[in-house]
Amino acid sequence: MKPAALLISGTDTEVGKTKIACDLAQALTKRGIRVGVMKPAETGCEFRDGQYEPVDALALRAASGCQTPLEIICPYRYRAPLAPAAAAEIEGAAPPDLAVVQRCFAVLADDHEIVLVEGAGGLAVPISWETNYADLAVRLELSVMLVVANRLGCINSAVLSIEYAELRGARVCGYVLNDASPAVTPATATNSASLRRLLRAECLGEVHHGHSLAQASVDRIAALLHC
């Protein structure tokens, strides 16, 4: 049986994708669901013990209890904190190959009921100079959940991200509005209502700063993914 599969993308970098992905992985695992996790390419890695250490991928693995080797969970790692294509180029390394990513994903899919895939930045971020995360979602048949940082400017970013996903043929199951900062501003106080009026996509949850994804949000996401 084909597992559920979800790409957790964002409107930008530093929006809380890893935290939301870890919250979801942990909550689903507690239900007894076998959760596989993947970070196809991680940049900004520190070099430790002879290899690049993918902090986000390690956090996902810890939250889910996924026992798949780290080389499958995160097959591509780079030091430069850039888009994968740019990081690979300046380091003289090969950029991520979607065929390799697809093979790693298949390993996870064979042994889990759901696979959560965390992107880097947003959907248009280049994996290679010919492919991006929207392409990855389409190729692996991943539903897309967008993490929107609740801050000034997020309305434009959210609308464009969802329209871009749909234009490229990716299925958007909804978005999560995340208080990435504790600051309260007129924008953070009104973004929720504005997004609900402007977006066709469903709001799957609102996460206040310092809090985790609510159980109601986990239930809704699980229902949409049929898991």
C-alpha cells in the first residue's frame, strides 16, 4: 500500500518548518503510526567527525524515531547556508539529483505509513539549476503543507507560494501560520484573518510562539493524508 507523503515547505527560510515537521512527526508517532522522515538536501551543515552534520535531519529523525540510515534521510549535505544548487556550485560538489532523492524516498516509503519531507526555504528554491521543490513535490507525488511565518509581508509570500505550487501542478493540502517570533505587531494580529479571506487553501493550524502544533491540527492533517 502506498504511504501518505507530505512536503513541508515554507514561504521563506527561518519560518519554523523544522519545528512544525518535528511536532507533526512526534504526534503521529505517538499514535502508533510508522513515520519516515526526509530532508533531501541540507545546507549550512557543520563539519564534524569527518562528515557534514545535518542538524535539521537529525531533529526529524529524533522526533519520529525513524531508524532508516541518515544517508537515506539526508542524502545531500553542504556547508554553505545557501540554496542547494548554489551551495553545491560554490563548493565544487554535485547538486542534488532528483533520481537519487526519489530512490531514497522509495526506501522510506517501503517501510513507513507516512513520509514527511522537509524542504529548504520555499517551493521555488533551486535544488539544482534545473529543478526546485515544486518539481520534487510533483515527481514524488507529495502533498504540500506550507508553513507561513506570521510577520509583516507573509500575505504576499503565502499567496504567491500557493499560486506557484498550483501552477506547477503540486497539490496543496493547506498551510500552518506560525509565530516564528514573539513580537506582536498590527501585522501579526491581523494576518490570520487576512489569509483566511485571501487563500482557497485550508488553514491547518495557528501555532503561537513557544507552543507546539495543536492536537486538532494533527488530527486534521492526518485526516487529509488518510493516515
